[in-house]
Amino acid sequence: MLSINRAEDHIILIGYRGVGKTTIGELLGSRLQRSFHDSDTEIVNDTGLTIPEIFKEKGENYFRQIEQQVIQRLCLMSDPIILATGGGAVLSSVNRELIKEYGTIVLLTASEDTIYQRIHEDPNRPALTSHDLKREIREVLKVRNPLYQSLQDLTIDTESHSPDDAVTRILEYIH
């Protein structure tokens, strides 16, 4: 489904954790009167486990399998939605193909320091490496940034744009 009318696509928010995908997604959903879905929240609802519990009890591979099922289910919804993906969703080639085919992809970014400030005290964000958080952010972004960049239709720096400004920029882009 290569769509010509971006206003009828799903709007899919990608980016590292802590860049504002949920905040901006909820605002955007409200402004467009579309349902908002956060893939991590859907995973928690489907499994009955928190993300840290899934990582600890079942492992990252299990998490990624469930994440792929959730993203596929959401991308195949007939009505246009707003979807905030988990930061690592882009690691799956299947996820990359799905979101590229079914949505307009907005990459949200922030500096490593800002990401650290936003997430360092959040217990719902499991460690992704054995490194301290600052090094983890730097190392993980090295791997993910090329994937994020290859997918994005629009990039918004959430340090220099408020959530409302980001929503306005997205609306201008899709219309």
C-alpha cells in the first residue's frame, strides 16, 4: 500500500526512549481525533507483565517477538492511528517494512544528555547493555540512528520544539 495521501496514513513515531513519542503521540491523537497506541503499552496489556519483567523473565528475544506481533496488528488496523513504537522496534527488518508500508514516519530526537536526564530515574526502562546509562545511550544510538534515519519522513528535535510545536509541525507535514 504505497499511499499518496499522507493525511490518511497511520502516523508512526520512532526514536530512542525518552524523546517524547508518547507525549507527542497522545497530543497528536487528540488533535486529529485518532486513536493513539503505544506499542510498549500494548505489549504490557497483552502479556500482563511490565517491560522490565519481560526482559528479566523471558528475555529480549521474547520481547522483540511480541513487539513484532503488536506492531503488525496495529499497522493492519483499517482506521488511521497514531503509533508510538518502542525505541528498539526498528531493529527488526519486519517492523521496518511494516511501518514504512503503512505509515508516515516521524523521527523524534534529542541529545544524549537530554535523553539521560529524561530517563535515568525511570524504573520502567530496562537496561539494554551492561554499561552505565550514559554509555548505553551512546552505544545504542550508534546502532539505531542509521536505522531511524533510513525510515524517517520527518525529523523533529524535541529539545528545540515543545510537544505542541512538534504536533503542529507534523500536522503541517501531513497536510
